[in-house]
Amino acid sequence: MDYKPLPIGIDNFELLITRGYYFIDKTLFMKDLIDKKGAVTLFTRPRRFGKT
């Protein structure tokens, strides 16, 4: 089985595609979230995310 590398530290979309890194397109997932129009949508985050 061939494993694809994880794109740790890669922030360039072209490199993701041309070098064969894992890439998950969540565009349709976001569309589903918007279309559901729920009263509340919870987005969790890791502890201390964004802290200095």
C-alpha cells in the first residue's frame, strides 16, 4: 500500500497537488453547514489555540 505524506508545514496549494500530499476538500461540507441554517453551529478549537 502506498502512503501519501502529510502536508505538515505546507501552505502552498500547488505544492500539495504536485507533490501528492493528502488534501481534503471541505467545500461541500461548508455548503451543507450554510444550507442547514441551524440556530447554533459549534466550531471547537484545540486548547490554547491562538494564545500568545
